[in-house]
Amino acid sequence: MSETIEIVEVGARDGLQNEKAILEPAEKVEFIRRLEAAGARRIEAVSFVNPRRVPQMAGAEEIMAALPPEAGRSRIGLVLNERGWERAVASGCDEANVVVCASDEFGIRNQGAGVDQQVETLAAIVRRRAEGGGPPISLTISVAFGCPFEGEVPAARVAGIVRAAAELAVGEIALADTIGAADPWAVRARVAAARAEAPDARLRLHFHDTRGVGLANAFAGIEAGVRVLDASCGGLGGCPFAPAATGNIATEDLAWMLHRAGFQTGIDVEAMIEAGRWIGERIGKAPVSSLSRAGVFPPA
């Protein structure tokens, strides 16, 4: 029986937040449904950010209202602050993914707060959940491998954020290569450091393919024992606050590679390719995944 690698689909959030086209909530819901039909079980569906700053993410409450709870599916809401947590709880998200940036400058531009303030916000959200209930909390550490404004991000700083999350008993911690600055050796080293700081947490990895090594980094993470990775249908993605940011590793490319190695993902690669083409038509941008161009092998 082959081993399973879980792919968290982020196309509906990270995939759309940097595009010029602004879709209606109903179109986003249809995209999420297509992703689920292609086998995605955990989907970062919405982002509870200020729609004036990121208009592509407007309509989060409407989207969640159109996605009633379903067994075996998890719709994740991105949360940057306590107001975002309140919205996630009220909207009935299955999970809340809290973001802490690993550099002060990126955090100030992205969330209006430095690293220490963001860690305090994470602690406040964890306390609020313990006192008043709410969905499970995961943490994503953005720019964990490099910052567009500060350059190299010290490994010790990332390890310190992981340690703080472990002390708060956060169950899942992701290291995010927001600008595609990682390499496979750095991935192995930071995974090992994170595991040392948070031995009881599940680790997740989030890669962008900005410099063409996204799948190599995913391979390094899997070899280091990580079994949960983010990916985006069609290879779409980017960050409005990161200059020259490009897409995430493509879900179909990652799933195809893993299937060739004998892993299970639950992803229907052909259906995911078609979902990427569908959303590409709506945003006026062709998917950038390799499989959208070359197709699967062996050919169907």
C-alpha cells in the first residue's frame, strides 16, 4: 500500500490574490467546486483581509455561505489578525490559517506589524479559541526562506517563530517560500530545525516556483519527511506585497510527480489540468503548469 502525501490546494486564495481580474464570489465558488471534483480535500478557499487592500479576496463571507459543511472536506480561511479570526469563526470556516511573516519589513507591508507583534497576535487568537471556541488553527510562516526587502532571513528567526507556535500547541506549522528563494539544501536544513523546535507539530511546506526550483524543493521536503504540501491549480499565484512574485508550484505537476513515484494524493491530474484551464479563461491568463502544456505521461 503506497504512502499518502496530502496536497493543500491554495489556488482559490493564493492563486487569485495577485491577478488583475477580480472574480465574483459565485465564480470563485464554482472554481472551488471544480477543485474539489478534481480531488482536493483541503482548500484554502478565502482570505479574511481588507478588501480595499486586496480586492481580489472580497466576498469571503458570501463564498463560505455558498459552501455548506461537507464530510471529508475542509475549507480554510486565511487570517492575519484578530478581526480576521472573528470573521473566520462567524463564517464557519473548517480551519483558520494564521500567517506570521519572518521579516519585520515584509510583515509591516503585508500586515502592518513586525514579527514580535504578529507572534503576539497568534497567541491572542489561540487564547480566543480556547476561551470561545472556533476552528482548528494552523500557522504559515511566510518569507521563511528569504524576504524581498530584507534579503536573507536568518534560520534562527524562523526557528524562534516555530518554537513560539509549539509553545502555543499549534498543531500544524508551514514554512512558506513566498518569493521562491529556497533551495533543496535550505529546505532540508529548515525542516530539521523546525522539527527540533516543534516535534509534536505536523509540518507543511509552501513553495513558489519563481526561480524554477519549486518541485526540487518539494522533493527535498518529502525526503526530509514532510507529508503535507501546498500547491495551486495551474501554477497560479503570487503576493500583492512581494515584487516580482510568481505562482505556486502547480498542483497537477506536483501530483503527477508524486504519482510517478508511487505516492497517493487523491488528485485526479487530468481534472486538475482542466480546472486550471477553466479558471485561466476567466482571469484572462493561461495556466503556467508544465502539464497544462505537455499533458500527462503516459498519454491518456
